[in-house]
Amino acid sequence: MRKLLLLALLAGCSHLLFWPTELQPRAWQPGPVPKAEGVWAANGRLDGAVLEQSGLDGPDTVVVDGQGRRYSGIGDGRILRWQAGEAAQTFVSLAGRPVGMNFGPDGSLYAADEANAKVWRVSPEGQAQVVVQSDAQQRFTFLNDVFVARDGRLFFTEASSRWGLADNKRALLEHGGDGGVFVRYVDGRIERVMDGLQFANGVVLSPDESYLLVAETGAYRITRLWIQGPRSGQREVLVDNLPGFPGDLSIAPDGSYWCSFFSPRKTVLDALGPWPFLRKVASRLPPALLARPSRYPHVFRFDGEGRVLESLQASPDSELPSFSSVVQVGNELLLGTPGGVGEIDADRAYRVAL
């Protein structure tokens, strides 16, 4: 029996140390987690959140049209639509998983399909067509969010070119910088405008469209790329060393920006940052044993100078889920919840008064 145990132990150690893995981790050094003080001090400002819809499979993003109707994509491929206080109805059914969504200047709704790496355009009448997909020139793997400029240019993010939705934890563990931002011009041409991003997530253009912002979930930061004016082409980190994994971005009525957190940072993941070999070892563990996201109902607002203006959190005893998106409409925030992630998936959408 003792020999069998020893052999099993040796086999296990050999597997963890030497078994081939696709992971190609890169060393990096995360900053210290910000203390829960000042703008990050604990508060219960989300405790008054009101349930908008329930029983939905991961209503990741909630956006609003000019008539005040809410739209959200869910896990079975449908985009639902509802008025505040009413039941949700099917607006359109897509063959995929629509997550990040935004309206274009013509009233069409654009949706990133993270399951099939496509972007859909849905007309106001509910007619859907694919406007971005892999072809002989460009292969997409894990599309995440979209934003449409006033002239019809479509900006969209690819979280990872190596890992799909099912391997989102491995993408974060690898920290390979294989995320990017692309633009689709109105004539159909597609161009990469940013590369080397750490799990590119939410994307927006500034109100004057002089720059774009992208949430780098895997690096705990918001990065800016200037696309007009004398600084065009320059790239910089705008907000760095956030206390959690940033998700979706949206523009507030005053021109500042909202961002959601879907999980707090994980101590073990930060500790492994400088050690690629140990992250390879971790990659050989069953997925269920990798660092797991945790419920973290928390959103924040920042400005174009990189100043965090406020954060809204739920009290420790709250049962609110993590929020994958935050959009301000008047004096209310609409909050979507994750799907397809795993441990923090939820089936509800909320609103909260400011």
C-alpha cells in the first residue's frame, strides 16, 4: 500500500511538473491591491438595487433605446426587450451568445457573440445579420464588446486570440497579451487598432471621439488610445491597479465613465504573476481547482483625467450578484449580470437610483 501511495504521489508530481501544457505564461508584477479607503472605502450604495428581471441566463449587458426600452442578450442566443416594470419579450433570436451590446447611429443594435466570435447587427425591426466573423484574412476567437462611432465605424474587442470563453480562466492565468481592439469601417474593412492587451473587455469612445478606452481585465486597468488630434496613435494607461477585474465600460451623461467589476482580485493569481513556471504547474490542475472568481457587487466612475470619482458597493451581507455591466439612464444605473463565466453567473438584471 505504501509503495502504491508513493507511486501515485510521484505520478501526480510528474504530471504537475512535466506534462505538456498549451499555456505560455509571461512574467508580470501586479501592484499591491488598493486599500479599502478613500474612494474605495466600503459602502452600501448598491443596497437599494431594485430587481428589473429574473430567471434569465446571464443578462450580461443591459442597454436602452430612445424609447426607454431595455435590451439584454442571454445564454440561449435571444436578445430580450422590455419596458421598466414589464415582463421581458424576445426581440430576436441569434445563433450564439450575445454579450456586449451598443446602438449605432441608425438605431441598429450591435452585439458581440462571445460563443462564436461574431458581431451581429440587428435592425430596429429585429432583422439580424453578421457583420464581423472569421475569414481567410483574420480569425477571431473570443469577441467581447462593441461600440459604434457616429460615422458608423464599429469598434470591438477580442479578449483573447488563443483562448475561448470556456477557457477564460486559462487566458487570465497565461497573461499572454493576446487581446486586441479592432475597427470595422462602413465599407466592411477590418483593421486592428490595438494589440498586446491583457484580456480586452469593455470598449467605448470618448464623447468627442478623440480617443477610445478599453478595460484590460487581466491587468486591472483602463487603457487609452488616441485616435484623433495631435496625439493620434499614442497609447497610455489611464487608470491603473484597480482592486478588481474590470469589465464593461459606458459613458455617463456628464461625459465621465462607468465601469463594472466582476470579481475582486485573487491573492494566489497576483502571487503567481512573476513566476511563469508555477503558472504552468497551475495550468495542469483541473479547471475547478484554478483560482475562482468571487461575487463582487461593485461599480465605479472615473473621468478622462484618470481620476476615480466614486465607487458604489453592496454591503457585506447583501445577496446581490457581481455586475458585468453598468449603464446610466437619467438618475438610475442599469446593471447586468454575468453568464458563461462559471461561479459568479447570475440570472437577474437590476437598477439602482443614484
